[in-house]
Amino acid sequence: MPDAKKGDLIRIHKVVLAPEQRPDGLPSSTASLPYECWIKGFLIEDTAGIGDTVRIKTFIGREISGELSEVAPTYDHDFGEPQRELLLIGDEAGLRLENFHKTNGE
């Protein structure tokens, strides 16, 4: 049974530059790795499985091919633990603006 069918939102993986194609001057830890991208779009083929080379149509209408890596991709990143200083800065900035307007007659 296929993992995805035509029109499904999927994510593809594509190697843009192999290590030997990357420009000179990069740190060795970076230069030794391929330059890769993951792109979301809608499957153009009738069906496909994870690992198949497929074509997608992106949200802006580009057609791109790559290896099917995920079906119905979700956002799975976060911004880490809340930082106390950043949580309080909004109130502090508001008070400073209020005081500025009071002292400047605005």
C-alpha cells in the first residue's frame, strides 16, 4: 500500500550540492557534508512510498523532484525554555514608553 497519493501534502529531501561541489573556504566540518534541503508540497504522481523519487508542486507553484521523506508533515520545532528576562521585558518596555510620553508631554 502506498504511503501517499496524488494531492497529499508531503515533504521531500533533496541534495542540492554534494560535498565535492561545495565552495572553497567553508569550515571542514561543513565542507565535508552535502548541502541539503527539505521542501513541502503536493504530490504530483498518483501514488508513492517513503524513499521514492517523486515530483511535488510547492505552495508557490514550483515543480521540484526529490525523495519522499514524510507524508502530512507537521511543524516540530520550538524555541526552547521560556527565559524569565524575555517574559518580563514587555511590561518593562510598556512602563518606559508610558513614562517617556508623560515626561515629554505627549
